[in-house]
Amino acid sequence: MPDVIVIGSLNMDLVVKTARMPVGGETLLGEAFSTIPGGKGANQALAIAKMGGRVAIIGRVGRENFGESLRHNLEAGGVDVTQLKSDASAPTGVALIVVEAAGENRIIVVSGANFALTPADIFEIEPFLIQARMLVVQFEVPMNVVAAAVRLAHQHGILTIVNAAPAHSIAPELFPLIDYLVVNENEAGLLSEIKVTDIESGRQAARRLVARGARHVILTLGAQGALVRTAAEEFHVPGFSVHAVDTTAAGDAFIGGLVVSLLETLGCFQDKVRFANAAGAIAATRFGAQSSLPYRVEVEALLANPS
């Protein structure tokens, strides 16, 4: 049985590389176009598998080529897809991604079958879920599905990792059910109502989120690493200096690295976050979503030789 259950989205990413973003009404010639498997749920599940974790995904795809391709790609990567449903009435989700030469991206997601997932789907897989050690969720599926999954996992003593992406409010009663809340600057700002512009404002936002009930708050800061806050401690883990070409799945690689390191008993919490930082840094140096996710040996190599 898997140690980790990921409940989340599966998208086919339609990616265009371009020198810069067009302004309103402007047409630019792109440099390249690719279709790449993606979706935060699928990305994080595959990241966990590639770094050695036993993981299953819960979600929905359409019954067309995109859906079959996403299923096959995850299965080939070692993800358990036995609970992945094919929806006859909704198409597979897609993400339209424009990547600038500097590595920054702009993304528009059309959810499709991802938003056909329901709380009933979660209750249906309860016997499967309760045998896991961790639940990972993000916000590219309906929020009532996220809430049902978090409540069910908490009820059965399963660790809950909530990646609050894309940014969306969280019901106050859910905060105390979250063991690890992972957010970037924008997500932390929305949830805490404190604009995050630097490490100090990040500290303030993280403290407020812990005060609302989350046990561990991890604020990812891109190249600056990650800031961690709990009721007992606060620390900053620096990032890695790399040449970023595409940040599309860097956050998903971070989640994968965090989950895999948390499953293990060796090392302090700072080391586990540093492992996650390394995974995210490697993903930022590569083009695409799932194609950028690192293997464990690559993460360990960067940790051993960060220069």
C-alpha cells in the first residue's frame, strides 16, 4: 500500500516559450511549443515517486488522448493510479503556460474533469486512504473535496500536507487540521492578510497562520529558500544558487522533496526543508512540469555539492 495519498489535479500543459510576454493587443512569435504532462496533483505525486516514495493519486481525467497520456505517464513513473477515474462527461484539464526567456511563467488553467471530483469520491476511497501515512492536497480541485479529505485524514490520524496553491481562502475550522501548510508569498499574503514582500513580512504572515491553528507553516521564497514557523520555533533555510529557466513545477518538486524527507526518521527538520529546497531548485533549471522533476540521486548530489 502507498505511504502517501495525493488528491489533486491532472492537466496537460500546453507550453509556449517566448522572449517576453505580449502586451494587450500584441501578437508575438513564440520560440517553441510543447505538450507536457502537468497538474499540481500529478506533479507532486510523480515528484514523490521519483524521489523514492510510495504514492497513489486520487483524481479525474477525461476519456480522450490527454487523459490516457497522463495516466500512462504517472504509472510509468511509479505512481499508483488504481484510484484514478476517467470521466465520460468532462474533458481532461489543461494549463496554458507561457514561459519567458528569464524563466518566469504565466499560467491559465481550464479545470475540466478536475472539478468533477466530489466529496463522495473521497468517502468512497476511505478504506484505501486510511492505510496511508500522509495526505497531500492542493487547490486545483473543488474546495469541498479538499475539506472532506483533510477532515477524513485528520479523523484517522494521517498527517495532512496542504499546499495552498493556487491562492484560495481556507475555512477557519480547517486550520487546526493541517499538519503542514505550504505557501508562497502570494498565498501567505491572502491567507494571513499580511502582504509578504520580504523575509520579515513573511515571518509575520507565518506567525499569524500558526496562530490560526496550522501546526507547521512553510513559506517558500524562491531563490531565498524557505521560512518555517511552528508554535515552538522559527527558522530560515537558505535556497540554492541555480540558473532558472522555467519555474513551472519548482513548487511541486519542493512538496515532493518535503514529503519524502518527512517519511524518513533521520535528520532534523531543517535538513528536511533543505532537501525540499534542493528538489525545487533542480526543477527550476529544467523546462516543463513533470519533465523537470528530479530523482533522489540528483537531489543528494546538489546537497553534497551546492556550488
